[in-house]
Amino acid sequence: MTDSAGRGKSDSPVLLDLKGVSQTFHSKRGELPAVRDVSLHVGRGEVLCLVGESGCGKTTTARIAAGLAKPVAGSVEFEGADIWGLGRREWTAYRKAVQFIHQDPYASLNPIRSVFATLAAPLRRHGLAKSRKDAWEQAAALLARVEMTPAENFLGKYPHQLSGGQRQRVAVARALALDPRLIIADEATSMLDVSIRVGVLRMLTRLRTELDVGFVFITHDLAIARHFGSGGRIAVMYLGRVVEYGPTDEVIGNPQHPYTKALLSAVPDLDPGPEGRRDPGLRGIDIPNLAELPSGCTFHPRCPLYVPGTCEVTEPALLPTAPGRPDVACHVIAGGVADVPAQTGPVDVPAQTGERDAAPKAGGGV
């Protein structure tokens, strides 16, 4: 359930807390507001899924959460302390506690390092392995934890000798090496074959339960979010803002925001039923340019609930719709203009051209 501040209530203490964070990149096309006033949190053992189209700000939000990028506004708190005010020792402890799994297992592993060297590096860097034998034993235990056994068959291999699924499991093992309390997984399964993807998701689910580690899981696929995020929360992002935020089962089972409904309509369904798949009725398909965002609600040029005179004038706040229901950023859903008929039909929207994000990044879109 959610409280009046748009936060999901939980029995777990807050581990990571983003409070009104924003990030703007500079490009030849002007200012690109990649993330705008995002507030999210996750506790130990919880899972928070960030979903949305490419370019919506998911990866930038994850990089801010991991301390890899400093926001231009807002704060990032880890266990109650602002990370950008930490001393050297506290910063090192924070970076050990929060680990990142990148999207591309082909690029995230050093090609000239064996699996053993990859896993031993953080252990030696932080004094967790006192000898080569100790590092070897700990690396073997990490591989066993991610279901790569017998470990002796893999420790001496190099990334090019592994399959995509094996590489990603090594990346997960590396993230576990420092006993993190929070893992940020950026599209960690999107580059894997479907059959392998299911196995990796099951492994991550098991690890979340066994190790009581929190997850920020980024994906554009709501089917994966439903599978991995069951019992957790989902934040749906559009052009840098969260437009729907609440329990996974509520958001997937009964979506409120028209953008969330459009995302769900794009999920393949082997048995759509006698009525078939419902058309979300979008007024446009093009994503607006980040350098030229529409006024008011940025989704209004595509929204089937568009109300002239309101939606293009005022940007809606993320507000609770009802007790125990997701928070939604929509004038119509919030009830303020529910009695005004929505406008339908096509609308001209400036198309997104070129790169959406001028800043270099690892593993995925904005």
C-alpha cells in the first residue's frame, strides 16, 4: 500500500531513498531533462521494478541510486544518510553495499581476465581474501551460489569461452562478492535468450530470498516485472517522471494510468481470449523530444484521456488514487476533471530524433 507521500509502506526499514532527484544533460540540442523529481525507496529484501520505454530515464535513475551520477537536484539517502555528504570510509562502505549488474554481459566483463581474476579482484581489493587459495575458494563458492558448478570448470575460463547466460551469472557472482545489501540490475536479462532468461530470473529470485538483499530491477518488459517483482512495487516512468507507482500486483492487475495500460497492451499474450487484445487507443505513437517536452502533462499528445484546457496546461502530481491503490500522475484519474469528456483522434507530436541521452552510460538506455 502507499502513503500520502506516494511511498509504498513496508515492514522493512528503508535502505535506499531517492527524494525528488533530477538529472539534466547538456547537448547541442539544448538541455535534456533525463530525470525529473523522482522519489522512490526500497528496503532490504524488497524489490522495486522501474519500467518504461527506452529513453524514459530508468538507467539514469539507477545510476543516481548507485552513486555513479550526482543529481542536479534532490538527495540520495542510504540508511538515512545523504551519500554525497559521506566521508571516505562511509562512501567505501556504501559502494560495497550497493552493487550494479549491467545489461550487456558481453561488455561488462573484462575480456583479458579469467573468471577467477574477475571474482578475486573485489575480494582482494577490500581485504576479504588473504591468499590466492582463499580467493579461489571464495570465488568457487560464488559460482556455486549462481548455479555454475562444478566451479573448477569455469574459474580458469575467459568471457569469450562462456555463453551469454554464463557471462551474466558471472556478473551476478561478482555483484555478490562484497555481500551487498542492495543490487541494482539494469535490464539484466534483456540480452539473453528466453529460455536462459527464465533461469536467470529464478536464480535472482532465489538469491533475493536467501540473502535478504534488496533489488532495484530495471526492465522495459512488464511480463518480466510481473514475474520478478511479485510482492514488491513497480514505478512506471515516462520521459523522466514516475507516472504510476504502487504494489506490483495492483499496477499489473489493474493499471490506472493510460501509459501503463499501453505498456501492458504491448506484452505478448498466447491466449488473449475471445475479445482479443484491447487497443489502448493512443492518439500518437511518437515519443516527444526530450529537448522539446510538451507543456503540462508530457503524455497528453498521446493520451486517449486528453482533456483540452487542462492536460496541456498543468503537469499532474503523483498522488494516491485510493487507500491501498497505486499513486498516479493523471488529472483525469485523480478525479479533478473526470466529468470532462476526453478528446480522441490523432495529434501531431514532434518525433524523437537522434540520441536521447547525451551523457555516456553503461548498459542500456537513459
